[in-house]
Amino acid sequence: MTDTLTNSATDAATYSVAQERKIVTAIPGPISAALHERRRAVVSDGVSSMLPVYIAKANGAIVVDVDGNQFIDLGAGIGVTTIGHTETSVVAAAVEQSQDFIHTLFTVTPYEEYVRVAELLAEHTPGDFPKKSVLINSGAEAVENGVKIARKFTGRRAVAVLDHAYHGRTVLTMAMNYKAMPYATGYGPLASDVYHAPSSYPYHDGLTGAEAAARTIAYLDKVIGASDLACLVVEPIQGEGGFMVPAEGYLPALQEWCSSKGVVMIADEIQSGMARTGKYYASEHFGWIPDLVLTAKGIAGGFPLAAVTGRAEIMDASQPGGLGGTFGGNPVSCAAAIAVFDAIAAGNLLGEAQRIEKSLTAGLTALKNKYDIIGEIRGRGAMIAIELVQPGTGDTTKAPNAAAVASISTYAGQHGVLLLTAGTYGNVLRFLPSLALSDALIVDALSVIDDAMAALTAPAH
């Protein structure tokens, strides 16, 4: 079988893989199916995959499996390959650094690449005050270090997060997540002194930013007490929770309260940072200047790297040797990250994220007008989601429609579109593509989603 749509003629000169969707076998194909049998014998069942197709090559916004099928990638490794798969300058920087040295450990014998990444983070994270950074390996590790630094600086114990949050799979971050299954179920006991405050979820709570902030602050003040609270950790746009965008004024109001009480407010920008939303950091959309910023995922174009960046006086509270790790700030990853920052500026990728938002939102709005299972479209830049509801409930109960999400994502995968799901109730489709995604590929991907929705329900109009 063949299912193909080709992008512009200029792609051949720009990309090593034609930017087109192409399905040439059943999904999964025979080679993927054989690999999956090998995997089942040796890989833990706890490591699951959304679609059992095995990837052989990826470039731009397309991934190619071992059977020759080409998929439009609307997930980008869950927000990692933000500037595109195997972006030329990132690959070149990593190769060049690998030929010089791959590892020495910065805390033993330091190197310039680590320092340069810290300089770039100080320049591009929100706020014009002196900043310092520590580089580590992953998003969850950034969260752990952010909390550790805040506790050291304040001398306080408690950690607050928001409803619908997701922060990782480590012992501490499992306790910080809103949803237990699958991230924490059966893995207890969980870390103590973690509190979950109500968040801003305008589609469901209908509160203004001021009203939602007052509700959150009342919880922090009464249930925890500011004198025991070390930090409040917040995703400016919640990721796994379903791309919830807070009401206007919500985040600055929380920051004002935190600053007045000596509480460190931390922006978890692991998914929303690095040009993803049309700004370097999503906090900028909301006029929020956090004390600490957590970066990971898109910072190094696919190489493992993460960071905690923030006010110098907070970052310097830790004693020498208190921060770091064997692979933290690996020189190859740092070289890739420097190339990513350069590529964002040289390629006007903030503008590309804004272009994707405009095109994607327009296409999704057309679908919303056609199908009443789409309750809301929300997000910023190349971080857009649709919340699916039961037919006829979008203006009333807004009842979650997880079955539709599962059906649409499965259909999309079978037809060459990799689509992520999300949401506390499993009823959100999230679009997290690379900034290399063309308007033509957006149109093609949405045509597949249109077909999937048509198969589920008759048009509302």
C-alpha cells in the first residue's frame, strides 16, 4: 500500500530525507515486527512505546522506519528535536567536539564549552539580574537540583507544585507529579514534604488570573505555611497535564507572593523552553520572571543535557562539591547546545514557531468547527493541544473523551503521523513538532486527523 504527500521542491536541497509522508507497508512493517519480538525478550515491559515502529533515520520533521515508511513527526521526541532531526550545524558541532575530547568531567578538569552554555543561558533566560547555572543530564535531574538548591538557600523543607503537573520519574519527581499512574503507582514510599496546590485551568475553572492566584496562594499559606516553604515549582504551560495555559496575570501574582515570603519560584521550562513557544522561554509570554529556570529537552538538539539557571545568590548557596555529576555538562552535548542557540538566532526559529502556531491553530479551528468533540484549542508556538470532550458537552460538562484520543492517535500512526497524547484524563492531543515542520506538512497531517475524526463521529454541522 502507498500513502504519500510531498512537500515543496526545495526540500531535496535542504534535507537528506524528503520531507514527505510515505507509507509503503502495513504498520508495523515486517522488519519492525521482527525487531519488536527481539525487544520483548530483553527490554523491560516497563519501557513502553507509543507505536512499535523502529526508526532507521530522521531528518527535519520526518522519521523513517526500518521498513522505509516515512512519518510526519509531531512529537519531536517529546519536545527534544525542536530545531529538527539531525540539524546540520548541531551534527557538525558534535562531531568536531568528539574528535577533540568526549569526556573529562567538568568538576575535575573544566572546559570552555560548559562555560559558554552557562553564558548563553544567563543571556536568554528571563530577567536581567546576575545569573549562574549548573549543567546536568536530564529534565528530572534538573528538577531535583532546583529543589535541592532552593532548600539550601532558604533553609526550608517543603516543596509545592500545581495540580496537573508533571516533573519526572525519579523518587522526588514522582511525588511532584499530579497523576500517579503510570509514573508512581507501586513505586512508593514517595518523597515527603511535597504539596499539590490548585492551578489555573481556565477552560474548566473559569477563573481570572487574579482569582486563580488567590486560590493557589490561600492553599500555600494555609496548608503549608510560607515559613516552611522552600520553593514553588511551576510549568508556565503544563506539558503532560495537557498544555494548560494559565489565565493572564496568574504567574506574576504567584511570583509576587513568593518574593514577598522568601519562597524560591522555579519555572520548569523543560518542555516549553528553547524557542518552542515562539519565545526562548514560555515564561516570557506571561510577564513572569522566575527565580530559577529549568532547561532540558530541546537545549542540545537530541544530545542529553539539562540545566538549572537562576539568581546568582541562590545558585551560590550550595557548598563546593554539592552540585554536579559524572556526565553533567558533557562536552559533546555542550557543543551541540551552543550550535542550537546559534541555529535559533540564525534561522529566526522564534518566528518559525509563531508561523507553526498560526498555521496549526487555523487548521485545528477548521476541525473544531466541523467536529464537536474538540472542546478547546490552546497553547503557544509549536506547543499546541486540543482537548477532546464527549459529543455535545463542549459548552456544558466538558466531559473527557479519552477514547477518541486513543482512536485518533492510533489511526494517525497507521497513516504516517506521529501524534502525542496527554492530559490528566487522557483526553488531550498535543502537537509538539520541530520548528522544521512546513505548512504543507501541517496541512497533510491535519488531513489525516480529519479522516480519523470522520471515522469516529458524524460532523456537527
